[in-house]
Amino acid sequence: MRLDKIIARSRIIDLRSTDLEGALQELLAVSVASFPDLKRESLLKGLLARESTMTTYLGLGVALPHVRVKMPRRYILAIGRSRTGIKHDGAIIDERVHLIVMLIAGERARDYLQVLASIARQVKEQALVDGLVRAPDLDTLRELLVGGLGGIRPVQAQQNRINRLMFREAERVARGAGCGAIMVFGDTFIGGIDRSAIESKLKTILVTRNPVEPGADEREFAGTIQVRSFSNQRMAQLRSAILVGLTRGVFNFTDRICCLDGMTGSNQFDTLVVVDIEREFQTLLTGQISELLPADVKPEVLERVIAVATELAVEGREGRPVGCLFVVGDTDKVSGLVKPLVLNPFFGYKEEDRNILNPFMDETVKEFSSIDGAFTIRGDGVVESAGSLIQATDNNHALPSGLGSRHAAAAAISVAANCIAIVVSSSTSQVTLFRRGVMVPLTEKRR
């Protein structure tokens, strides 16, 4: 949904309180003023109860308190700014919260976790947060919020001679090679890319790490693939995008695609690649997309796990590389093939709080990645366990030399159960996907 649709000027305030409870009371006051049927004390109790279970502090001086209640509306958003800062138990010592984004969601809102994740992604941008805190008045702050939470606004691609030449050649190559689509990497341009800047009669797919809302204009892209976290290598970036496109139904197994890319933020196309999907993934698929994605696994869950795995590969943990294993799908069978190595850290929590789609799970999963063993995740995103020993065996698939027990376990469990296993290598930081015992590298090895 368009987040800017629920940003009301009347619910954007400068906070006077210096503690979290007082700030929440101020935000609830302006919310109840707009919607008198809301029960202020009940909402405050629910918000504070969630804080006691799991902190809603996101970093960069931003907190995202949220609660679900029975109400006829889907969402109510209230934003408070504090230039002096508010004390928050989830923040680092002496760190203050300067922006509180409070989300109240109706129980019938099905995209609740996706909305939370979308807000969290936007307010993790340092430039946006700094602009909001320093805005001279609340009207300016709202304009910045509409531009930020509404999604990155596409800007006109620089129409220099090289960019025009590259896109014309991409069209010629695509037609000559029998490509069904042109895939354009929008992060090449600062602020994204406008469809009108690259007019073509061929189907054009946008790949970006930023959320882009579809519009009614006929010039919109035929499809958008949002891949949150990329490796630095070009081919890894491209392969992850194609994999997501396959699970989303944007591409077919038999498609051939012309890809146009450039260095992120360079405003310059510099790479043209033709990818035959059938050849690229021939060892993994036999002609049916359903064979890539298990029936019980939602595409957005696989995308989210890939994003977390890629972030761990790139960032490591506390400056050190980490290795971990995620098993996604067919939980009933997988549970019979795993054994706990430690007490399950996810036991007893609400399913909503331990869903991989929940943005507040990022740090939790990354922290537990240092535990030996695997994460087991249901197809709907609920994390069932961490620190699990895989006891499946597979004697029919030979792995390349240099791969260890974590990769062998991933290959074995992907054969024994109808699931997908994703491995982050501790030695090379390579991310590898396993399906039915077959491995597909999603990122290149670290040099």
C-alpha cells in the first residue's frame, strides 16, 4: 500500500516528553482526537507490552512502536519528532531517539508485516532521518515523510550520449537474440529511473532495492523486482534478481532476457548482458517454476531469507565473517530430520513476533547466526528454531571440493524434504542455495 496515504498532518507533532511513555501518550492523544472510538489506555498498554517483549528501536535515532487492535481501519500512523532526544531502553547508552513512528494496525490488515518492513527500510536511510530531524517546521517534515515513506520518487535518467546509445543497443540486441524482456537496474541512477526515460515497445522490467509503487500511467514498467540487498558483484546481483523474478512469475523458465546495468549511483549504463534462464538454471529446474519454489513457501519469505543471508555475507557480525544455514519450507518433515543442539531461542514467542518478514527480526536472526546449527523456517516465514542439527543423509550428490559440513547438510536436507536450504559460508562469505541437492551460488566468493 502507499504509506504516504496514511500520513496526516494532524498526526505529525513535535514531542515535549523526554521519555518513551510520555511520547507515546502525546502521539495517542492526536490519534484519538482524529478517531474517538480508539481506547487510549488500552493502546498505551499494548504498545508498552510489546516494548517489554522486543524493542522497537531501529537505530539511527528512530523507534517504530506498533500494536494491532480491533478497529474498522487498516492503519493509523502518527509521527513524533524530538530535537533534544528521548530516552529509550533499546538504544545504546547515551543514544537518544529523535523520531518516533507509531503504527496502529487493525487485526484484519493482512499486509501488516510488509507495511512494518517497508517503514523500517525507509527510516534506516541516514539522509532521510537527518532531514526529518532538521526540518525547519512540521509542514516541511510532512513533505519529506511523504517523499520518503511513499517510496523513492523516480527521477529522469541522465540522457547523455552513452546512455542513449546503450539503451538503443540493448533494444537491438534484445530483438536480435529473441529476448522477451529488457531488465534495467534502476539503482544505477541516483533516486531511481523514470520509465519515460527509456521508452521501448519491448517489455521492460525494473530491478531496484527501493520500494516502488505501481501507478496507472501507461508508461509504468511491466514489472518491478525489489531485491533489498545485493552482493557487490554484478553477476550475483543479476542472478538474485532473476531468481526472485522466477518465483514471482515475472519470468518464465524458457525466457531469454537482455540486462542493462551500471555501477550503483553512477548515472551511467556500462554493462549489457543476455541471460538464457533455462541455461543459467538448467541444473536446478526441469521446466517448471513450481519445482523451484516449494508449494508451501511464499515468494516474499524466500526473498527475505536471501536478503538476510546476503547481508550476513557482506557485513559479517561484529567485524567477523559468519557462517549459517537456513532451511525454508516443509516444516513437518524437516522437524523429524533435525535435533536441537541448544535450547530453542524462539520457543514460546508469538508467531507474528518471530516471523522473518518482521523487520525487528533482522538483528535477532543475525545475533543467533553465531550459534552452531540451522534455522528452520516455515513457508509463511515463522522461524521455528535455531541451533538445529541436520540429521538427513544424501549419498547421491557430490559437492565441489572445499565445501564443508554445512553445505553437505544443506544438500542432504533439500533432498530429504521438499524445502530450500540457503548457506552462508564462513570462509568465503559466498551465499549458496540448495534445491533437491543441487547448488546454485547466489553471490561470488570473497576474494
